Amino acid sequence: MARKEILIVGDRLYTDILCGYHAGVETVLVLSGEATKEEAKAYEHQPDYVMSSVDELHEAWIKSIS
């Protein structure tokens, strides 16, 4: 699988998003867990996308394939 085909989804900046950054893959921060939008804006390694929930991510994915 190519890196461009991988997306890491997580709610923690210092584990999930940082892991994706170091792996060289796109990341999605979901705000339904630990991190806040303000923390994400201030974080050194910005997520590629920020969504309010996994449901919002699912809706975006469905729209992208239809």
C-alpha cells in the first residue's frame, strides 16, 4: 500500500497525529476525543484535516466516492 493511500485518524495530537506525521501519511484529527481545535492550531505538527467527529469524517468520505 502506498503512503498516499493511508490516512491516520485520531483524537490525540501527541500520539495519533504525530505518528502520521512521522510516517509521512495524511492525518485527520477528530475533536470528539481528547484534543481541542485550539490545541490543534497551536500544535507544531498540524493535522491535514480537522473534523468534529468520526461521523463527519464518514460523511465526507461518502461524498468523495459518490
